[in-house]
Amino acid sequence: MGSTRQPTETASASAKSFEGAENQTNPDGSSAGSAGASGRSAAEEVAGAEAERLWVEDGGNRRPFMRGIIIHSLMARDVSFEDADRTANEVRERIRDRSVVTKAEIGAEIRKILGDTPFDSDHQLPVPVDIAVTGDRRRQPFSKGVLAQSLLAAAIDPQDAFDVSREIERKLLRLRISEIDRTELRGLAFETLSNAIDARAAERYLVWRKVQQLDRPVILLLGGAAGVGKTSLALEVAHRLGIGRVLSTDSVRQIMRLMLSPDLAPTIHGSSYDAYKLLPTLTPETDPVIEGFRSQTATVSVGVRASMDRAVSENTSLVFDGVSLVPGLIDLDAYGELAHVVFLVVASLDTKEYANRFASREKGQSRRGAHRYVENLDSILKIQDHLLDEAERYGVPIVENDSFDRAVLLIIRHVTEALRAQRPAESNDPS
């Protein structure tokens, strides 16, 4: 409860702080330490205020009554802040005419207001202790926030992840555990997820945690036509999976534009939907939009592979998004023993909603004019159809971005399910 002092000791200490004040002079000529309208000196005012305070007797010691301590204590017993605040105010009103009250008497007043439920053992949390997570020759403090972040790999809502993390923290506190092995914590998270959400969510969490221990990175490729929301999805998925590197084929293409002149690689100097206009010749049997798009992506794919190779050499997981990620254009078998590569194509199948995405870009912070996309919507839809055909041809899953939150969860599920398929024997083993 903090340090305790008797009322007379506090008043005496406060009075000493005003020694010599009577020799100071205010601008109007009056003594700063002289009696004011009340006829008492400043030291006497402080002493009087201290004497009138409400004190709490606790085990032979006294401390000032504080609403904040009651609120904190009740919230530790699963009482909401609103109810705890209301109760603290009501208790203060009931005992405000007394000078000294015992801790037991305060507890009795709280019971009259809230009943016995907050005092049950199931609701009472012990005094927090420092919990250390050990393993892999590391020792780190337990963090409810870090655990909640890792639980997002189960493809669950962030609020559900926080609730599960809080339940795990409560269990550790109730058991007064001050140290837990990382594997045991993982098993506890698996068990809690199974009970609170479902077994599949728990499996997804476990798969992702185990993959992170391997010496191979995870590379997530998110392809899709312009404007389907690939970059926003990539950033959110990377955040939830704790992947620190996110790249876009737009950036790769921009770098290659500086290195390759229009004469050497004409199509990379245009957009995906109008690259065909930069081709010196067109094949009569091929749709010009698709021919230009394929020419551009073939060039950009060189830079994509180089970025993937770097991620492998650094053993760094990566989320890569972009229109230049075309199924079949990159030999994923070459990375079979080097990385866990998961390829998905993002689509927007509602044409009207697709057009609205470009309008929202112009209202936002993007400098890319929406009118260019709207004017070329037919070409963009042709590219999307081509990507969907290639996805079907090469067995690449498709994620429709009709709801951002749902698409994020689906992508994470695809990732963890793909990884679980690669390691089925260990998917249910928390060790």
C-alpha cells in the first residue's frame, strides 16, 4: 500500500516546509507567512488539512484513503472500471465523516455494494509477479502483448487473441508461476486456444510457431491485378505473423527502370495495363493487353527471384505482393528445400466495387490518379481474368478481397494450412 505515516508526523513535516515563510513579503507588502482571511498561517492550514484527512488503518499502519487503490484492487478482481469507479465513489461517501477506518470496514462496504462475487477465489488475482520465459538459452520476461501478437497466426480476431493471452496470464498468476519454459508456454497456448476458439485455430498457431524455429524462411507471394488491395493485405498479414520484411513488385520495377533503358526493356516503363503500347511489335493471335503484361512481368520476375534468393540467404521471412507475381512464371520447385513458399492470388470479383476502390485511392493519400485506372478498367479486368486462369492452371489458391478483415484471416489460414500440409506428423505436437 506504500509508505505509511501518522497524521501528526505528516502535519509536522509539512509545517517545517513553511519555516521562514513569515519573513517573506508579498508584492502588496503583506507577509507571505502571515494569517490570511481565515486567521491561520499557511503552516496551520496544512496541519489542519492533514488532521481532517480520512485515514485507513491496516495492520497497525495508517495510510491516506485513496479511491485509486480501491479501483485498482477491484479491477484486479475482474470488476470493470466503470463499476470499480462507481463503487469507490460510493464507499467514500459512506465513510467521509469518519477520521479513521479499517481496511476490513472498507471491504465490508464494498461487499454491501457489489456482493461477495469479487472476493471469490476465482476472481481474485494474486499480487503480480515477474514471469520469465526460458528456453533456447534465452530468458525473456513474459509479455501478454507479445503472446497476443503470436496468437494472431491462428487466424483469429485480434480481440480474441488478446482475450486468450489474458486468460493465460491469469492462469500463470493464479498458479504463482515465476518461470515457464517456452515449450510449456506454447503447450498452454495450444490448450487455451483449443478450449476458447477451436482445435483448428490451435493447430494453426502451433504450426506457425514451429516453422519459425526452422532454418528456412517463409515467403508469401500475393499476386493480383492493380487495385485489388494486395499491398494493404500484405502489410496487415506481415504484421500479424510478425514478418518484418514486405516488398512490392512495383518497387522492383521502379529500380529496374533506372537500370534498363526503354530500348532494352520497353514494357517495364509502362503500367501493367498499358505496357502493350510500348511493344515494338505485337503478335496477331494474342490479346495485346496480355502480351504486354506478360512481357513486363517476365522482366520484373528476374528482380523478384533475386529478392527471394536474398531472403533465403539471410533466412528472413518475406511477404511479397504485386501484379507481376504470375502463377507459373517463377519456378517454385527451385525453392523446395530452401524456403516455405506460399503463393496466393488476390481478386476483386465485384466489378462495381472494384471501380470504387480506385475512387477511394484518389480521396486518400495515394498520388496515383484514380481516373487512369477507371479509364483502363477493361484492361485491368482482362489481366485479372488472366491471373485467375493461371491460378487455376497451376493450382494457386484465390482469395477474394470483398472484406478486408476476412481476407486477412483467409490468407493467414492459407499460409498455416499450407505449412501444416508440409509437416502433418508434427501438427498436433506442442513440444
